[in-house]
Amino acid sequence: MTSLVTGGTGFVGSHVARLLVERGESIRALARPESRLDNLKALDPSQVQIVFGDLRDAASLRAAMSGISTLYHVAADYRLWSRNPADLYKSNVDGTRLILQAAVDSGVSRVVYTSTVGALGIPHDGSPGDENTAVTEADMIGHYKRSKFLAEDEARSFVSKGLNVVIVNPSTPVGESDIKPTPTGKIIVDFLNGRLPAYVDTGLNLVDVHDVAAGILLAAERGRVGERYILGNQNLSLKEMLDTLSKITGKRAPRIRMPYGIAWAAVGIENILMDRILHREPEHPFEAVKMARHRMFFSPTKAIRELGLPQSNVEGALARAVDWFKSNGYVTR
């Protein structure tokens, strides 16, 4: 039987597709007509069928789901700024509902829904969060996190209807093929281009994107229905991440720590200028600064214990990301 991978042209989804092909499986990759297909070009075309559709188009989802045994729903509208935030909810919430209904209608036997640690709670005492940390919709900062929080509710509602769904919550994947790039990938690119004169006191959980892809497949094999699993690895402050990039590249890491209040004010002014006056996307989305107020530290213990989630060296993943961005024209300095 064939597996369907949504988001197969993107960062995490392309690694899921690659891993499935390496295991000898045939896959179908759902892509929008305007998507760049670069991340799939290296895969054996005899094992990969690209079908065009949209998460907001129920008919295209039903067609893509025909004959599918396992659905890996990785696609999402991942942006921290949007001129029309309703677009995020249409893709992430409504799209999740539509594709899971198509899975029910097509008799799909297993679904892995890829969420994010952004939909989880963060302990107030600074300790790492886990799958059971208390959280409400009111805790969600920004439209992306809120849309993914609501999309998880949709996934759980289908579990109650009898669909075999497992939820995974990747932390901050790093590695090659970050084509867009993601907000974390943009930090790496800005560092390489000398555009990070200062840093803020925040933190995140980094994980090799190869481990995330492996974790998604392991969730299909071993995950318990209705459960969520954090796919993460190492908790690092932003300063520690930049110091690691400095070690990899030989470039000097920023030494100035910018107070949160100054960053908040500066980025707020930039967003008003770019969005309302110049009608352009801000270089630094305001939501990213609001998120930086909290250290996004998490524990992957449950996924390690129940799924066998790999814990590859994060520095190696950062080094591969650096090499890939350099080789693909993202570095101009």
C-alpha cells in the first residue's frame, strides 16, 4: 500500500518522504501547484507520485487519499506574520479537519498528525515542558500557535470518532533542505550573513530534522492512538546556539544581549513601518519577539521511551544546515 505525505515539498515533510523511499516504500506527496519541488527531485521517481491539491480543497484531498493506507499529515502554514491571519486557520485548522475526514472516508488505517511544541504548555518555573503540561488556548502567542492548538483539537475529535491518529510535536528541527527557510533557519541564515548584531535572552529545544522524520515514522509504528509525543533533543539558550554556530563557521557570535523591552519596541516599530506604511512583510515578525519572552524548553523523554526517538548530535545538524544554506545561495556575505 501507498502512504500519503502532505507537506512533502517542505522541510520536515521532505525528510519524511526521503526516509520512506529509503525503506523501499512507495509514497504519494501532496503539493500545491505553486510549490517548489526541489526537495523531492533527488528521490526515485518510480517511488514518488506527486499529486497537486490544497488543504482547503476537499475534493483534491479525497482524490489524493484514494488507495492510501497511512497518512503522514506534515503540511502546515508556518508563518509568524501574515497580512491575512485567517489564511493560517483555513489551512491549519480547516485543512486538518478536511484531510482527516478524507482519511475516514477512504478507510485509511493509520494517521500521524504533525503538530508543534508551540501548542504545548511551558512551566512557569522554567523547567522543561512535557506532553501533560497544562495549557489553554489563551496561552497561545500569535495566530500560528493558536491555529495549531485548534488543529490538535480537530485531530483529537477524530480519535473520538474511531480514527487511528497519533500526534507528534516537533520542537525546533535543524538540518539541510530548510527551503523556505523556517524562522529558526532564518536565524542561521542571518548569522551567516552577519545580520545578527545582538541577541535576546531566550531559549529553544533543537533537534536534528533526521530524528524528527524518524520519530514521525516511529509514531506510525509504535505510537499509542490519541497520544502526543514531543520530538525534541537539546535545550539551548539562543546565545548557546549562536556560539555553536560560531564554533562551526569561525564567524564571531554577537556579544551584545539586547534587553527584551528594547527588542519589543524596535521590532514593533519595524512592523508598523513595513506592514502599514510600506505594505511589505517585516524582516522580524512581532510574534517572534513576543514568543522570545519565554524559553521554549521541552522534554522528549516520552518519545525516547515509547517510540525509540533517536537523539543525534545537534551540532552536526547545525553544521549540515550551514553547509546546505551556503551551497544553495542563501549566504551572500
